[in-house]
Amino acid sequence: MDTQILFSLLAAALLIISALGTIFPVLPGSLLTIGTLIGWAALIGTTPAWWAAGIGGVLALLGFSASAVLTGKKLKEHNIPRGSILIALLAAIIGAFVIPVVGLFIGFAIGLFAGESVRRRDAHGALGSSWAALKAMGVGILVEFGCVALASSVWVIGMITHFATR
């Protein structure tokens, strides 16, 4: 088998894993996408490969940045401090081990609500701010996933162009 085909198959597998990493944040999805695209272009070494890596990398970076900005903005709007977020992250880690697949999300939600309840001493206010933060994170995840999917699509176009012009 041709090594370029092997590199492309490996890149395809890593791009699928990176897209899943944006939804299930076990792996850094956008960063894995950027690394995969650059690595593939370096191994392939053609102009279409580098164009695909450049455009795809920018898209993935935009998704990563937009996700962080959207989530951070909502957390500031609702005055959610770092302490509540830290409690939520610890609960998410515990949840990931207790409940497979969805435990990370459930643990984060419960931890965020618990942290906000202790801080506010008001369950209704804690529920409102926790819900707003979770919605913002959901939108951020969708934006990041969409950008990684677009970057992967650009990679497919670059790969087709590479193999068609070789």
C-alpha cells in the first residue's frame, strides 16, 4: 500500500476522533484537528495538502476560540466565579468514572448547581445561572464541532485534489 494512502487513512481516523473530542471532551478536539492537518500536510508535502492544512487549521482555531469566548462571556454575564467552575470540573471528573459516556456532563451540571447553591444560598438563582452556563457551553460545543467538521471537509477536498493531481 502506498504510504500517502496510509497517512491519509490515519489522518481520517484522527479527524473522526477529534470531531468526537469536541462533543465528548476527553481529547482536545480542535487542537487534535490542527495537529492532524499539519502532520498530514508535512508527510504528504504537496501544495494542496498545505492549503487544506492551512484553511482547515484556521477553521478549527476559530471554532476553539469561539467556543471559549461564548462560554466565558455567559459565565461573566451571570457572575459565576471560578470556585463554582472548579467544583463543577471536579464533579465532572468523578461523574466520568461513575457513569460511563454521559457522566462527565451530568457531573459538571450537578457540580455547577451545587457550587452555585452554596455560593448564592438560593436554589432558584443557582438553577438559573447554572442553566445559562450549561446552555452557553452547549452552544460552544456545537460551534466547535461545526468548525472541526468544516476543517475535516476542507481536508477531504485537499486530499481529493492531491490524489487527483498526482
